[in-house]
Amino acid sequence: MPTAVAVTSPELVLPSPDRHTPPAAILQSAEPGERGGGLDRTLAEIHTLVEQHGHVLVVHPAAAPPALVHRLHAARAALETDRLALVGVDLPPLGTALLALQLRQLSICDFSPGVLASAARLLAHYLHAGAILGSVARLDQVPVGLKAHAKSWLPGSQFAVLARPEPQLVRLTGDQDPGLKAPGFPTRLVVAEGGLPAERVTGALARAWHVREVTPTKLPAASADWWGTPKLTEFAAAIPDISVLYQLVSSVRREECHWCGLELIGDRCAFCAAPLPPPGERGRRALPATRPAPGRLRGREPAPALARTAPAPAPVGRALPAARDPRLAPALDTGAAPPATPQAPAGPTGGPATGVHALRPAQREAPADWGPHRPYEDPHQPPPPSRSRNPRP
């Protein structure tokens, strides 16, 4: 089964361009109010998708209500699964729906779940999303100058706004080309008509952008809040050919996530949100490939025992340092002959010593360079008397 692509609203589902593109899964629990059913229904829906498809991508707008985003993260934590990716998209509602359609097209290709989820950020850079607005007084998604803000209060004023990939705002006069920056590749234009007619988009804008196909659709309900006015016509243009999308994603270098082990493109994993390590530390896994045993926390596995290594042998043929004492020089000379084995003391009869005689140490001759023996150094003389003040009796 291909990786499932789910959305949080039916308005984010565009019709499939061919019979090979799988449909999108709609999370009914993401509906606001009591229609959503709460966290229990979200858990049931996500668990079913994970069991059926293995991996699930949930595409949701970055401007979604915080309660919805918290519910999705809570469901992921409660299920204790790393096969759910929450992909927040910072695009207008119609652009988010078009990006979800591209991910559905690529889900039937031979991309791994990690690469497919990471491709959302890449494809968003090649998507042009904008609108024709009747007023920019309440627009906060694109920088609006003071002059344009003042002219928006004039009756009949219209503005062409491009939100992605680069913000652009142009005041319209007449029926000429809006003058928005066109993409440098063939695109498919999706148009959603609201309170303004769509002839300017389907006519002058489509000719200036050299679009291959114009597809009308229904305006999402969240578009009025995103653009700040209900008088608008929203449009989005993207690459329509699946072969071009496949080559675009395949040309990016793939890396392995050091945390969950999935493939990714870019600098962050879409499933575990772990950033890509620096180039010098890549290839090191932070966790073992196997999942931890039940009841044990990640990263708490006992460290492997360190093997004891024998000390390194001294290098052969290394010269020893010279001895300061000349008497020790022969002992440190590696080329000198080994010292002679001491002979056992002789007994009274001239033979080898036995019994008590064997306990006597062998008498050795003092070296010639030591000088004459002192009286107390002679082994045949008794030691000198003690100088203690309180001699023992």
C-alpha cells in the first residue's frame, strides 16, 4: 500500500487528474466543535490509517487553529508511533490543497515515506499562490505599504497579490496584465472564484504565465480569513507533470535520519523532526535500528562493556637513556652480557651448603671502586654500639 496522504478538511481535497492518483484521506475528527468527536476519534482514525498504509502524512495549514495542531500531536504521542508525519504548510488554503495533490501523485512512486514527507518543503518552493483582492486593509500575510493600504479604501479598488514564493503586491488598473512575477516553467493554474470575477485570472494572468491548463474549483472556507477579505479570487499554479515532479525529487541528495533511520531530503526529518547532523557527524546513529523493549525509555539501554586491551609493547630496538651513575651503565647496556647466576654458599666440608649453612648469605666481594671498607661495614665485625640515651639492658 502507498503512503497515505491525509488532510484536515474536505476543502483541501482537489480532484485527481488521472485514475492512478490515490484519493486523500480526510480526518473527520479535525472538524471544529462537536462534529470532530474529540481526541478519541482522532486516535481511532489515525490508528486505522497506520495499520492499513504503514505510514501516514497529515497535511495541515500552518495557520490552523492551535487546538487542532495540539490534538494531532497528542494523538501521535498517545499512539507512540513514529510512522505519522505532521506536515505543516505555510501556504494559502488553495496552495495547500494543490501541494497535497502533488504528494498524492508522488505517493505511487518508489519513494520511501521519509523522502515523500520531506518533499513537501521542496515542492512548496515551486508553487505560486496568490489572489485578486478587493481590499488589503486587513491583509497581514504579505507586507502592505501605507500607500496601498490607503488606496484599498477607495471604492472599486483591486489588488493582485502573490504570497508565495516571493511576496508581491500590485494595484490593478484596467484589464491589463497584473504584472506578477511568472514562474519559469510550465504550470497548471487552479482558480477558485469568490466575491470577485475570475476573468482577470483566467485571461490576462493565464496568458502572461503561459499556463497549460486552467482548472476551476470551489473556494475554501478558510480563504477569507487568510486573505483578510471575502471579496477575492484565489489562484495557485504548480507543476502538473508527475514525471517532472519525480525527477525534481530524485535529483536531491538523500540522507539517513540519525534518530529514526528513515531517508530524508533537506535538513530535517518530517517524521521525528530531528535535524540533520553536521557533515562531520553524519552516518552515526543515535539509537539502535531495533525498537526499544516495552517499558524501557529510549536512550536508556545499558552501555556495552568495554573490552580490556593489553598495554602496547615497547618498540623493538629503541635506545635506552644513558645512565647517570657509571655503575649502572652495564646493567642498562642492551648489548652487555647477562649477569652471572649467583653461586650457592659452600658448606664446611667444601660441598654444597645444607641445613643451617644454606641460610647464610653468600659473601660477596665489594667492587674495587667502592674504596676500603669501614669497620661497621665489614661483615666479620660486630656492629657499633647503639647511641641511644636509654640503651636496652
